Amino acid sequence: MLNQEVSAPIQTLQLHQRLNSLYRQLRNTSSVPHRLQFDVLWDLKELALLEHRQSVDVPATWLDELENFARHKEETIAA
């Protein structure tokens, strides 16, 4: 699955911040689409931190898809 996506580099710190934000937004959600993608991104981030890498290649659309889901979830709750 991972090798079928176009990869894009992202700064490790930026990935860390975005995933932590997503985790805070989605932690109480029982069913999260793309849960596997979130877990893979989290593992890639953790590996990059352990290896002290400045950037990491991640599937280009995964973060955007997760953030769109979280944004839609918040808008639904606010409505």
C-alpha cells in the first residue's frame, strides 16, 4: 500500500506537530477512517525522531486526508 502512493518529504518536526494535533482532535473518535494511515505516519515519525532525521518521506495525501476528516468532524460538532 505504501509504495503505491506518491511520497513527499516533510520536516520531521512539522510531521510531529501535525500528527499530535490530529491525535488530540481524533482521540475520542471511535471510528476513524484512514486509521491505518495514521498509524503508519505515526511510526514513520517515531522512526525519524529515533534516527535524528530532519525530514521523512510520507505518502503525499495521507496527512491532508486525515486533517480534512478532523476538520469536517469539528464542523459537524459545531453545527
